[in-house]
Amino acid sequence: MNQISRHSVASPIRPPIFFRITVGLFVTLILFATAVALLLVYERKSISTAGGWGYLMGAFVFGVGAFFACVGGMVSTALSLWRGEAHRRLSIAFLIISSLVVWTLRRVPLVLVRLLLPHE
């Protein structure tokens, strides 16, 4: 007697591949920020004698790195939510944080392109 069950079988939870990618991107961003901060502390004497522009460059480099890491985090978190992976609440929190960072730093790549193009 093959009867169809009224209860639907729960779909298996997929392994959180894209969630792990998101966490990896944020850990990489934290390590990158630490490296930039240590480099600025190590070179503080030469930066101070040169007028302090190195601190601005360090902040700019971190801003560009944060922008691209958060864009990658947004994409992989969206894919994680779309696939129905585990850790949905944490994925939504990552998505909100990434969106806010990208919104704040949205003009950084444009400024970088304008600085690299020749001026007339």
C-alpha cells in the first residue's frame, strides 16, 4: 500500500558554503585592517615628516578594501539566503551590515578612478 503522506518531507539543510565565504571575507577584512594599522604605526615617523598624507592614504586603502569585501559579502550572503542555508539570522545581520558599509563607502571607487585618470 503506497499511500502518499500528508506531511511533506523537510528538505535537507544545505551546508553553509556561502555563509563560510562571507565569514571568511569579514575575517580577511579584519586582518587587512590590522595590517594597515600596523604599517601606519611602524611608518609613523616618516609619515609625520612627509606631512601626514600617509595616514590619509592608509584610510583610503582600507576604505577600498572594505568596499570590495562588503560587496563580496553581500553577494555571498544573498546566495546563502537564496539557497536556504543554515544560520539565516546571522546571514541577515551580515547582509544589513554589509549594505550599510557599502552605502557609506559607495563613492570611494569613483574617487579612485578619477584620481587615476589623467586630468586635462
